[in-house]
Amino acid sequence: MFISFVHLIDLPVVSESIDIVISDIPFGKKFTCSRDMKELLPDIIHQMERVLRIGGVLVLLLSQKLHHHLKTNFHFKSDEIERLQVPKLDSPSLSNSESLNYKGQTATDKLDFPSLTHIESHSVSLGVTEAVFFKCKKTSQTMFC
């Protein structure tokens, strides 16, 4: 087993070589960062997405605030989206690739993390702090620059 503590923005790891990535993203209470975590989060997740093998799992422990930011500002594939494709009521001529998912987005909407499928999120209490476990699985290969 290989365990490493490294900088998350520039992981010194070969692409698609890791089975699982687990990270406790700083909440800003006990540990702080010179940059806003909302700004850093997309780069951090892209690096984690890059190093995960297909079938690999990403688990993040996030503050409720960061989890809300992630849910409202970024698009992931979803188990529900993969299984549930519903045609738009006002446009019966849509092709299957343009059908709506359960959030009203079309399947052709740009995904910010195209190879990650959101599996589940769970609220947890850490004493005085409330947090969320956010779990994704890498379901396809991503082209990296």
C-alpha cells in the first residue's frame, strides 16, 4: 500500500495510476489556506480525476459550504442521469442525446469533471462542525492536456 501526503494542485503521480483518493479538504477553521478553497476546488478535483484509474474512487470530506458550492457551480455525471433519461415535455422531437436528466439539464451539457460520476453524498457531524462526505467514481478516460 502506498500512502502519500502531497500538494493537491500538482500531484507528482502518473495519470490513471491510483485506485482511491481520499481527501479532507480544509474547512478553514483549524487549518487555513492563503487562497480561497472555492477557487482551488476545481483544480484540486481535476488533479484527483487525472490520477484516478477508471473504476477508481474519489472521496472528499467537505464543509457544508464547500459542498453547496460544488453542487451549485459544477457538473458531474450522476448515477441517476445514467439510468434516467426523460424527454422534454415541450419538445417531443429531441433525440436521446438531448433528453433531460432529473435536474433538467440535457445530456449534452458540458460536464466540468467529465470522467467522474457522482455516487453519493452524506452529511456527517464532526462535533461542533457539520460536514459532507462526497463520493465519485471514475467511469471513463479523460483526455489530459
